[in-house]
Amino acid sequence: MQDRVLTLLEPRDFDLGPRPVGEAPYRHWTLTRDIDNVAWAVLDKAGAGANTLDDAVLVELDQILDRLEADRPAGLVIRSAKASGFIAGADVGQFRGASDVSEVEQRMARAHAITDRLEAVTFPTVAVAHGYALGGGLEVALACHNRIAVEGAKFGFPEVQLGLHPGLGGTARFTRLIDPLQAMQFMLTGKTIPARKARSLGLVDAVVPERHVRAAVRAAVKGELKHEQPGILDRLKDSGPARRIAARRMREEAARQAPGEHYPAPGALIDLWERHGGDFEAMKAAEIGSFARLMVSETAQNLIRVFFLREKLKGLAGGKSAIRRVHVIGAGAMGGDIAAWCAWSGLTVTLTDVKAEPIGGAIKRAAALYGKIGRDDRLKVRDALDRLIPDLKGQGARLADLVIEAAPEKVDLKKGLYAKLEPAMKTAAILATNTSSIPLETLREGLQRPERLVGLHFFNPVSRMQLVEVVRHDGLDPEVETAARAFAGAIDRLPAPARSAPGFIVNRALTPYLAEALVMLDEGVVKETIDKAAEDFGMPMGPIELADQVGLDICLAVADMLKRELGWAVPDAPQWLRDKVEQKKLGKKTGEGLYVWKEDGPVKAHDAPKPEPDMADRLILPLVNTAAALLGEGVSDDPDVIDAAMIFGAGFAPFRGGPLHYARRRGVGEVKARLEELAGKYGERFKPAAGWSKLEG
């Protein structure tokens, strides 16, 4: 406790009220009063880098309210001492494995009582938020009389991404405070709300720089920060007839985004508002039961698992990265976008290619990307473009801490580049290849410093796909692997460690899924029907559409290589696929592949036959079987890393929790028996892999 008090006594960047004196009576909070008799309750959750709400934090808040009601202050300010922000939401870890609805209801009812008590106090209360105020954190702020945003703050309810909706009274308070249709839209999408937008919505009462926080607090305590009350139109939107009409539209939109049978949270939120909107107490009470039922659902538990898989990969990034300068070779779709993302992440990047045109195209794509993701920060856009340096002669390799090769998937081409490149590099620099499938043992041949070659396999589109496979070979310097993981974390990507083997994790597991789709096409199954079978399982897109997205040339090259290297029993790629690649009908990037592509996506027939019962298992179980093989062969020794890689790198249905988790839930014995059955009907390619033994027992 003494260490924590000393920490709070150090110089602070935030106005946290008077400095605490003596031993703090709380583990997670400090409580002081300023000369105006305003109480400052500052949350600094012990042992955590960010504030989250759990039972202990809320119980201490309740104890603080006890003290303040006994000795009434002029007002109460709630702030965070964490640099990361206000409160990042509930600690979802406390709900992992929840299976009893009544137990969750009881916990949420106790939490509701505390936020209700905060709302009911007779002295002014002010939430001052910097950074992120999300989920349960925003719900605490909503229970205060006023909300002040420090410039740059962001607000939101991301619970839908965990298969939930707000559960601490937020559904009722948010729809009461602002336009209920806008409130519902933000809760249904999970989108964050920048501070200025929050002010225009009426979510916050002021947006101020940090230096003006104290003045804004005084104004709030004096009652000078008035927020607009909902107008007649907003009240009409919350009327029964209006809610019924709006709810119907919301359900249609939610169904387009994700099927309700897989993602029940949007439907539950819409039902809650339609039935109880406009009745504040009834909606709060009904929210508890609705939240509890969602919490114990398989979808929510699996999405909570995915949240922790993400945290696990973040942890694998380790410490701070020492890489400051990056040189990227190859300005195509992948290399150019890797360079753009590195520059956006604050690194100095040189980009080279054999011709000037691809470099120019990459800079143009980067400018478009920056304009989209940085529209609220023109200076950041300008600075990122300044850091992205065209380098036709490749001089940047001499100064780079990290060189990333993103050349076409041809062994001789890559080796030729390395032979010219390595002598020019700093001896301490790292050489990384973005190869999607070539074993590093092959690529390291002829290198002077093979111990400094590592795989950094990005996924397309780089700006949206979070996974980076960090691929090691048996001669890799461990410090290089550590540095490669840290680099991935520094550019806000999730490192998935993998041993060098054909296809690594994601492409190895994804290829039999895509190959089986091609077999079905050869059998005469309509491509839209094949995609629908995978989408019904929960995949974000079907294998035919995915093959077009990846590029038929890449799919063919990876499939040929894996069949050659692994001796797979999968059928040879059909001749018509080779013909398409020869004709440059490669998919989305050329406008035609298996589908014809328009600006809004692939052109699909709407009258395709429904999938047959076997189709989903024929597509999905080869992928699952290969994931088990990867575990058995030690490409990764951690089933969680394999599951995370397939979710974040290939879009495996998140609500299933990953392919190996799905197999365990379904039953390993049942999955193996089903594979044997499919092998009897369709061929040896379905035979269960040896790796299943590591998941049994």
C-alpha cells in the first residue's frame, strides 16, 4: 500500500485533485477533498495497467459513498489515475465459465444497486474522462450528474463484440440521455464515439484540455454545466409505436450483419428496448435478466475466450521494440501496405521495388488509407506520409534496423535478393521474409547470418488483419525472435509464434478448406451454395469468395507447394483453375476470378440451392483436422495460439472459439468418428490426423 501512495505522490500529468496523505484506506481508490470541499475519488486499480470494474472496485466505490453520505461534500469527482484512460469496461475474466443465470443476475443486481446509489446522491457528481471510457466505465459515468471529456477521449459500448449488451444500467441511461435511436445504433455496432461527437450528442457536457479540468469541475459543481434535456422528438422516438417500427428495421440490419442464431446479443438488446424503452426502471430491471442470459450463452463465453486469446498474443509481443527504421522490398499490394502501416505506426520506412510505378501506387494507397483512418488528425496523416519514403535505389537497407522482404513467392528470386541485400545491411539488423508458405530452412541457404532471418507473415489487408505469424527456424537467434515479436506489438499487431513448416499455421490449415471447396465445384455444386454452407457455420465469408479475395494465383501456389512438401492426399488442383490463373483471372484484384467483382463485392446469384447436410463438415473438418496436425507436429505447441491464429488470421467463426476449441466442445471422439465417416464417403484426405492424441484425455 505504501508503494502505491508513493506512486500517487509522484509528479502527475492529470489533475487528480489534492494529493493523498498517509495510508490509503482503499486498495483501488484514493479519496481526498479540495479547498472547495469537493471530493475526488480517483481509481487506480492495483496490479493493472488499465482500470476495469470488478466486484472489489465496485464494493470500494460503495464504501466511498458511505463516507460521503455521512460527511456530505460540495460535490464528487470520479477520475482515473491510469494513463490509459478512464475505465476500460468490466473485468470480463470474472465471468469466464459462468453457467448459472441466477448467479449472474445476483451479481449484476448488486452492481446495479451501487450505480443507482451513485446516481441518487444529493450532491453534484462529475465524471472526468480521458482516454477510453468504455462499457461498464461509461455506465459509471452515465450514473454521474455531469460528464467532462478531456480532449482526445473516446466513449463506447463494445459489449456486442463479446456477445453481450450493457449490463450496469447503461441500456436505460444511454437511451434516456440522448436520441434513443442513435443510442441503440452505438450499442448495436460497438463503435467508439470521439469526444467532440459525444458533446454534440449530449453524452458529455464539456470537452476541455487537461489544464482546464479544474475549472470545468467547478462549473459542474456550481450547476453551470447544463446538458440539454431530450426534446419532444426524442421522447416520441421512445414511444411504443415508434419503438416497434424502429425495432423492425434494427432487426433487419442486425440480421444482415450477423445471423441471430450465432450472435444473439443484438436481438436481445432490440427486444429489451422495444419492450421496455421509455420506462426507465422497467428497462433497468429487465436488463439484468437479459444480460445474465447472454452471459451464460455459448456465444458470449466463446467470445470472452477470444478476448483472452487476443490478450495472450499481445502478451507474446513482450517488451518495448527497439526497431525505429524499416526497409520494405516489394511495393505490391502486400509490401506496400506493410510499409504504409509501419509508417502510420510511427516508424521511418523506406520502400523499394524494381520499378517506380509500384512505389507510386503504394504511396497513393497509403494516402487513401491514412485519409480514412486519420480523418480526425490531419497532422498525423501528414507525418505518416513524411515517414513513408520512396526508395527506388534501395539505399534505405543500409540504415534499417529491420528489412522486410515482400517479393513474389519464388525461392530463387528471394535468395537472389538476399545475396545482394545482406552485405549492405547493418550486422545487427534483422532480415524478415513475408513468405506465406516457403520454409525458412530453404530461404536461409547461402546467408552469411542465417540466425538473423525470421519470418514475419502479414495477412491481407494489412490495415485490418491483426495477425502476424512470427516464424522461427532451428538456427534462429532467440533475441531476433524476441525482437520480431516486439516489433509486431509496436505496430499494433498480434504475434503468433510458429515453427517453420510448409504453410506455417494459417495457410496450412486454410488450404484443405479451400481445396475441398474446389472439389465440390468440380462435383457440380454451385459456388454460392458452397459459400452459404460455410457462412451458415459462421465463417465471415465462404471459401470461394475467400479464394478470390486472397488471389487464385496465391491459392494455387500454396496448394501445389503443400501437396509437394507434405504429400497430402488432397486432389490435384483442377486444370480449369490453372487456366484461370494463366488468363490472369485471379479474383478481386483483377475484377474476375471464381466470381465477377464489382465495387460493392462479388456478383452472386440469389437462387442457388440450399447446402446439403454434409457440406459444412466437408469444408470445416479438414481445417479442424489440420489444426490438430499442427499441434501434433509442434508447428505450435499451444492450442490457444493455433485457435487465435485461425480467428485473427483467417476469420474462423469467432463465436466458435477457434477450431480446436470447437472440436473439444463438439467432442474429440465425435469429430474423429465423423472424419472417418467422411473418409469412407469421399476419400483418404479426411482421415484423422495423429495430433488428436494431444487433445484427448
